[in-house]
Amino acid sequence: MAWYDNQFRCHPYIQKAEAQLAYELQAAKIQQKIRNEEIQIQVVERRKQIEIEEQEINRKEKELMSTVKLPAESEAYKVQTIAEGKRQVIQQIVLNMFILTFLSIFAGPRQSRPPGLRQNAFV
């Protein structure tokens, strides 16, 4: 059997076929490595693209905060502060009216009034 194997291995066509198969196998391995590298490049490119998109989202979010949200919050605070001031003024006016009414009912016209208050100012 060993003689038979050696006989075929030494034949030029068999050697040529083996060389061709080895060449094709090596070429296929190289092609596979190239394809793997191309896939890795695509993965890296996609990651970079995602990173750039995330940075753009962050930039737009900051821009939105500075151009829309913060001014809106500032305006809301301003309106709220003015409304609170008006509410306090109205409360003080109501309290003053109550005091004046109370004084005019229970103090009578003979009691002296604080300076600057007219008699029957609100009554």
C-alpha cells in the first residue's frame, strides 16, 4: 500500500492538483481574513457614526435648553413673581378695607381717625 501511495504522490498531475488545491485554500483563507477586516471596518465606522449622532443630539439638546427651555422657565418665574406680588397687594387692600369698615362701624364718627384717612373713604 505504501508503494501505491508514493506512486500517486509522485505523479506530476497529482502534485499539480495538490498545489492548486493548496493555493486555492490559501487564497480562500486570505479572502476570509480580508472579509473579516472589512466587517470590522464597517463595525468601527458604524460605532463612530453612532457616536457622532449622539454628540449631535447632545448639542441640539443644549441648544434647545438655551434657546427655549431656559427662557421659558425664566418667563414663567417672572409671571409667577408678578402674580404673587399682585396677590399680596390685593390681600393688603382687602385687609385695609376690613379694618376701615370695622373702624367705621365700631368706632363711630366721633373717634379720631388716623391722619390721612378720610371719613367714609370706603364705606
